[in-house]
Amino acid sequence: VQLQASGGGLVQAGDSLRLSCARSGRTFSSDVMGWFRQAPGKEREFVAGIMWNGYIPKYADSAKGRFTISSDNAKNTVYLQMNSLKPEDTAVYYCATKSRGASRYGTWGQGTQVTVSS
């Protein structure tokens, strides 16, 4: 399995961005896809996750109400729609995947930089 993240950029506070994570390789509907982020000097943190079949989306408190994770099986892509962006959302965003029930995400894509100016 390989993951390719894209869609980052430089935006102003209040703007929106949509990140994409294209997946190649064998896929099971029960696989879990996640978005994480890492800001400079901070640890990587969970942002949102969803099962590949679109079920059971989950969000970090910082993402609830502003971010939406979704999957498009036909395009083998998972999206993270980010609205009302804040400067504190500035980070490198990573997508990752794991088998359902696995304790850790085992496959990671390269990061995409999101910078939100005030």
C-alpha cells in the first residue's frame, strides 16, 4: 500500500482547504484511514479518521465542527475538508492507514504543508 497526500498550501485565517490522500495497493473496506498533523516543535497529533467504507468518522476536538473527513472508493482517495482555518492549524499534514483493530497506523504518506496566516 502506498499513500500520496496533496492539497496543502498557504491560506489566510478563515479560508478553506481540501487535502487529498490517494491510496494505491490492496484495500479492504474495513481499513482505517487517518489524517495527522505535526506543527514545528510539537508532537504529531491525530486530526481525523474514517473507515475506508466511509463508516465511523472520528475527529480530534480541535477538528470537530470545522473539518470533515470522507472517502471516495471509486477514486481510492480520502479527503480532509478544512474550513474556518486558524493559524494554529499550521502544520505538516500526513495521511496514514491501518487495518481495523490494529493498534498503530503502519503505512504513512509524505506530508503536505498547510500554512494559515493571520
